[in-house]
Amino acid sequence: MTDVGAAVAESSRFAAWLAKNGAGKLQVATQSGPLLVIDGKLHPAFRAESESRLYRNGVGIATSRRVVFAISSEPVNFHEFARLFRDGLGCANALFLDGTLSSLYTGDPRHRVIHFPLGPIIGVSEEKP
């Protein structure tokens, strides 16, 4: 984990970072899983031939200042979804957020993927100087 910016980390790494830095530097955190990409490697439990195919969404970290959210437009397995983050979006670390009930709303009507009513929400906005 980094001292500034965004990060995706396994829970024990997060706990160690929190113990070292304190909660004062933390602005927002969520817990989900499994990790999709860990330090540039796909989660070792994922199999390309898995038949568990669902709509999935997740978050990846391309750099400490570039966070990528993605949702599948069709059912995919974890291996395929993790490869999207690592190989397609350049994320060294990525976290699965939700499956089956996945939805995405970007504010642009051309980019809505709403399968079910929205529940918990992650919001991102531009900070004005």
C-alpha cells in the first residue's frame, strides 16, 4: 500500500498499514473480495475453464492516482474478469466488488448498465481547488 492516493490490498496488509499510519490519513475504505489481481498476478484460485459465469463488477488500481471501475456487460468468470483488469486496464491490483446484482451508473445515459436497483454506492467526484 502507498502512503497517498488509492490502493487495493489484502486485509492483513491493510491492517498493518493502518497500525503504522493511523486512521487519520484514511478517507474511504471498503471490504469485499476476493482480490482479482495481486501485485500483477491473477488470484491463484481462478481457473480459465470455470463455469461460474455471472455479471461482475470491481475496482482496480492502475496507479496510486488512477482508479478503474468496471462492470461486465455479459456474464464472465473470475479468471476472465481478473484478466480484464490486469491485461486490459493495466491494473497491478484489483478487487471484486459484486456479482449477479451488479449495476453501474456513470451519470451519462449512454453508459448505464443497470441490472437491478442500486444499493450500496461508491461515489467519485472531482475535487475543486
